[in-house]
Amino acid sequence: MRRRTRQLLVAAAAAVALAAAVGLQIRHEHAGLPQPLTRIDAAAVTTVGVRCRGCVTRRFEKAADGWHMREPYALPADAAAVEGLLAIAAVPVRTWYADGALDPSRLGLDPPLIELQLDAQRIAIGTTDVIDSDRYLGVDGRIARAPDRFSPRLLTVPEAELDRHLAPRGRALRAVDLIVGAQRRSGDAQAWRQAQAQRIDAPQAGIDASAASAHVQLHTADGETIGYRLLRRGDAYLALRDAPALIYVLDAATMAALLPDGVPTTP
């Protein structure tokens, strides 16, 4: 065998050995990384539900135009809020426990303090560890412990998970009626399509819808009418939705864009 041929064979063998060593190292590193809670494909999930002790049940459904809340409100949902819930399925697990090592009833897992349902995948969320403040989780009959950076998403109020646009997402507005006293005039449909609230609140005692400076009716092309009553309360600008009853908190610039010149923000 020629010397050059031997050198090539030796070099090839060395390359194969190096590749094998690198592959083994990568497998070892991957084995040491935290594993996700589940392997479900979040992009394929079409229904999401959250139930917990002492809080409002929320239910979401994916439609052609995006995520919608079905309970407690039948309104478009904030996509980022739902994606935050979906991300819980892939939280990195710090510890998996052997079967029978822990009593789920003592960890708030049976019954669960919080239950997250992603299609057919049920995730039970229990108490926190007193040392690391990790959260105990139950999935497919197993118990895990993971850093708790997700509880606020589960315990938020449903109003915070709604789409903040005042006009219905993906639906054309046929007309906008602005009623001030006995006068009726046309509103700016484009401004209403673009308008977003800073936040959405549940109805509150002490806010009188009859004190509104204007009543607005959004007429969609498919026949629905959505009503708002606009008013200023202290430094806040509010759009009070008729049904379902909700408070859309606006900034001054948004309120100014929605009201034509000459329409006051206070009665």
C-alpha cells in the first residue's frame, strides 16, 4: 500500500473517530439539559381550558381568524395571552419523580389547585416547593417539579386575555353611529377599527353609564351591532361596552381619534 494511501486512510479514520466523539458529547450534553414537561405540538392545539380553585374558568378555541375566548366571554382573545398558556406545556422540568415517591394529594395535584387542558392533554398544577419555590406538576400520571415562572398566566383575570380592539377582529364595519343627546352623526369607521384599549376591566360599582357623553353603535357587515358609551372619569377615558358589560380603558389620543371635533368627553 502506498504511503499516501495509508495517510488518507488514517486521516479518514481519525475524522470518523472525531465525529463519533463529538456526537457522543452532544448526546451527553442534551441528556443533561432539562426536558420539557410534554412533547405536544403547541401549534396544533385548538382548545385551551384553565380551571382553578376560587377563580373564573376560562376556555379558548382556535378558529380560522385566530383564538377566541368562549368562557366566560364570547369574544376574540389576545393571541399572546393564549400562547403564554400553551408555552406551559414545554416548561423545563427540574426533577421527575418515580411512581409512588410522592403523594399527589399532599402537593395540590389531586384534586389540582389549577388544571390546564390543552386538547386532550391535561396538566395538573399544584403547590410550590418550600425551598426552591418550584411548582409541582402532574402530567400523564407522573409528578414533576419545575421553576415557577408561569403561575401569573394561569391566575390572571379573563379580561386581561381578551383582544383589546374595540371593533371585532377580522369583520368589516358597515357604519358607525355616534349619538350625542338627540343628535346622531357618523363616526370614523377606520379609527374604530384601529382603536385599542390600554386594558380591559370587569364592570365596577360607581361607574354610571348614564353619565356618558356619547353613545356609539358599531354596525358590522354581517348584521351585529356593538354598543359603547364614552365618558371621562378623572384622568381616565372609558368606553363602556353594552354587552357583554366591559370597561375598555383608553388613552387621551385614542379617545380624541374616536370622537369628532366638538364632541365633549364629559356630558
